[in-house]
Amino acid sequence: MLTNTKNVGLKCLKEILVINDKDIKCYHVGFQIGPCINATGRLESASIAVELLLCEEENRAKELAKTLFELNKKRQDMTNQNVEEVLELVYNSTFKNDKVLVIYKDTIHESIAGIVAGRVRETFNVPTIILTKGKENPKGSARSIIEYNLFEELIKCQELLEKFGGHPMAAGLSIKEENIEKLRQKLNHICILTDEDIKPKVRIDQRMPLSKINYKMIYELELLEPFGKGNPTPLLAEKNIPILKIDILGKNANTLKIKCIMCGVNKTIDGICFNRVDEFIELLKDRYGEDHMSYLNNPRGLKLDLIFSPQINEYNGYKSIQLKILEFKLS
């Protein structure tokens, strides 16, 4: 229905997102259409998105779609900046080795505290609470890991909190500023997470030689959509993949494009990995020392173990298969 929608506002939004000629999948809803609609309520007023969805006049719909797109871009930029600032704060802090991170930064926009908490949690793989300035008291959001029931742990600290609510993996709370350090100390004092618990774990569905990946397989995997909580995107993996070429792309040089050799069939397939360039370079540095940049420019003999999900990439009307790389390590 979204692919063939007659809704003027949605058609204009799809146009500005450059997906008006695509079959709409759950990815487009979850990572493009949804965030644009959501950004209006985060940064201004949800009524802007409502007006777009009800709009029947094309020029006005185009204006509103542009507003949504720009607000989402602003939200993305704010999030990236806040995440960088919080990570720097943690790396330079006395609590960087805490099993539960409690961080107060009053300049974070309260509507993106949860997104920032999620990104920081992904970086350190420990439960993370991000607090910012509220109208009366600091307030914020928390994101957890599977091994830690966040809501139950907050119940044990409820005497320090003004309000809180949530579930095992996420929560919202407000707290007096003088109680923030007490909360951090208590949560870490009662925390029973082990070093093993906070090791990142990825569960794969199948080891898959790259030579077996084709359009038919990808179309069959798409039959399992929509993917999300309770039905995650299938993850495949392969070891000892020879690498022909590595490129760093994007205006912020934050995207890895890796040309992988498909063993046994004398073909190559591209893999794309977002926001992990620095981590990849560090891996090369650890293995090859001062010579590491030469391997980036000419990956002679370099082999990688990859966890990925195969997808069809469409660019300028041309379709190709590529790997969305979730994890990597040197073989």
C-alpha cells in the first residue's frame, strides 16, 4: 500500500527521500519514512507531520515534506554530535570502567537522550543512562543489555528517583541533580554483571560461502519480513574471505567499502560497513604496526571474517548484490 499510495503527503515525502520509485520495505519505513515523521515531534511539533499526512495540495505537501526531511537531518546531526561528546566524556572520566554508565550532560536535547543512550550502550555494551536538563529536575533515558534487567535494578534505587518507568531493556526517569552521583554509585555497587556478561555477542543464523549468495536467496529471505524485535534480520557469516580492495567513502569518511573475493567462482562482491572506519584501522594497526596504512591501500593477502546480511543495492537504475557488514575481524 505504501509503494502505491495516493496520499499526496507521503508521495512528496517518498520523493524527497528518493524512494518514490522503489518497492517500500520495512527498512524504508523504519529508517527513512518513520524517522522523518518522528523528528517533528522530537524537535518541534508533531502537528507538522499530521498536516503532511492530511495535506491534499501538492505545493504545500512538498514544503512540509522538506521540513520533515530537514528536521530529521538536524536530529541526526544533533545525535552524532552528542554521541561524540558523551563518548569523549566517558573516555576521559574516572567511571569509564563502570558496569553501568550514568552520564549527566545538560546540553543534550531531551528528545534524543534515548537515541544517545542506545548508541553509547552499543559502544561499550553496558547498561547506559543518559540524563539531561529537565524543566524541574534532570531527566533522561536508559538502554540496557539482555543480561541486565534495567527496570528491576531501578526499583532497587527508587528512593533516589523522582519518577521512573520502563521495562528490562529501556527506561525513562527523572532525578534530583544531587542524587545523580548516588545513583551511579548504588547501581554499580549492586551490579552483578560479570566481564563475560558484557562481552558483545552476536548470534548468527548460518555460515554461508559468498559463492552461494544470489538474487534468489535474497528474495526468499525477504519473504520473512517484516524484520524487527522478535523476528530479527537473518545474519550470515563466513571466515577467511580474501579482500581485493578497501575504500573509505562518505563526506565524513565514515563508510567502509570492501571488495570481497568469492572463492571458487572467480567473482567479487562488495560489502558496506557504516561508522566503523576508525575501528577497522585500529585492527590493522594492532596486526601490522606502522605498516598498517599500506594494507588499507593494497590489502595484499588480507583475509577477513565477516558477519553480514545480503541485500540488493540499487543505484542509478543499476541493481547489484552487496553485503551489509555488521561485524568484522582479521582472519
